[in-house]
Amino acid sequence: METGLVDDAAVGALLTGVRRVAVLGVSDRFNRPSFRLAAYLLDRTGWSVDLVNPHVVETLGRLCAPLLADVPTPDLVVVFRAPGAWDAVVDEVAAVGGGAVWLPAGVADADTTARVVARAHGLGVRAVADRDLRAEHKRWCP
């Protein structure tokens, strides 16, 4: 069962083509994975990074947008939402013209992940799952 882009070259091509990324569900708490990844993306990449969370006004010294539709169209949306929200997230990404979603590893069962990935593909959105974005960025975008 496919769980996102599994071909290394496809992941590399996706990441080397990214110019704008949205971190959806970013936290304002430093001990949360979304906070740490957003800090990495802001500090260690040349990407434009938009922070999105309707429940957080500001984090990492930047204002958060309440909705994905409130930021410029992202090449990649990094998802920090519960698996039950993933279908709606994929729909939202497709609606704003986003190019790809990166689903967190180890959060959902394989069937849920595969279903959401298939939904994304059906909507013309590339999907990556079960990969560490920080490690993949270091690998493909040194």
C-alpha cells in the first residue's frame, strides 16, 4: 500500500522545487514538533515560510495566519493536524492551489495515511508521508 511519495528522486525533485512552504497547525510551545520544525525551516532554509494556526496569534516572532487561504499559495504544506482532519486539509490545499502536502510520520495508521494520500493524488496534490522533512531537506537541499 503506497503511503506518499516513496521514490527518492520524486521527494528530491519536490523539495528542490519548493520556494514557499506553509506550516499548518504550528504551535507556540517550544517543546512541540511543529514549533521545532518551523524554527528549522525559518533558520535553515531559503524558503518563504508562512505559519498557519487559527488558535495561535504569534510564534517564533511571526504572526500566524488563521487559514491556509490567508497566505500566498504554498508549494508545500506541512501538516500538523490530527489524522481526522487530514481529508479536510487536503481539500483545503487543493482549493488554494497548493502543490503538495507533507503528512507527519507515525501519527496515523497505514490505512488512514494511504487513504489520504490517494485523496490528495485524486485532487492533483502530491503527498509525502512517513518521512522526516528535516532529514530530507538536509539530504536534498544542502
